Amino acid sequence: MSSKLNLVLLALLVGCALSLVNAQDKWRHLFIELERAQSQARQLDIEWAQLQLDQSTLGKHERIEAIARHDLDMTPLTPVRIQYLTEGAP
């Protein structure tokens, strides 16, 4: 009877040990995945900050005006060049 009990306890101990090894392996994989996700989040934050800086630079009035003048040959409106339309006028 004692040897049967020892075998059952040994099998239970081996099962617990295997379960522990399996849980540690899963934890290690999850930790690696978490580190990758955090690294990707940091990279995306850097990229977002760069995009916001680019947007603020590209959207400045002076830059838009310079492109309109040089690349598109546009000139600012003057009162002489403005035409007013009235409703019902021929």
C-alpha cells in the first residue's frame, strides 16, 4: 500500500513540476511579447511626435505663401484685382 501511495505522490509531483515548467515558459513568451509591444509603442510615439512637428512646419503660412508665389506663380490679391458680384446684376 505504501509503494502505491509513493507512486501516486511521485506522479503528482512530476505533474506539478511539468505544469510549473510549462507556466514559466508561457510567462517567458508573454514577457518577450510585452517587451516587443512596449518597444513598438515607444517607436510609434517617436514617429507621432515627428509627424506632428512635420505638420506644424509644413502648415505654416509663410511656407504655403512661398510655395504659392514661387512654384505656382500666384500673387496676392490687391483691391484693383478684386471683382465684387452682386445678385441679380447683368
